[in-house]
Amino acid sequence: MQKNLNISATQLIQQRVLLEAKRLLQSTDLSIKEIAFELGFVDHAYFSNFFKSHTGATPTEFKEK
């Protein structure tokens, strides 16, 4: 897989999770906590940190855009 995409499986999964997180933040009324659990995060604070480290914005900031 890495040969074809030049990224690791972990990076690919993280990209997919971020894509789905952005979609849910923009197109649903789910809370940040609900989205975190929907995406398999046990702790919404961990989800927020993950999201911010990859996008530069918190889920709340992203949702308000």
C-alpha cells in the first residue's frame, strides 16, 4: 500500500477520519463529543487534540466557519 500512495496505513486512516470528522462537523448537528464517539475516539478531548494537530483548528472553530 505504501508504494502506491507514498503514505503509511496509519496516515491514510487518519486522513479518512479527518475527512469524516469535517463532514460531520459541517453537515450535522451532532455535538463534538458525539462526533468523537461516532469516529471511535474514547475521549472527546483526545479527538479535539487530534483534530487540531492535523488541521490547525479545533473542531469547534472548524464547525463555526
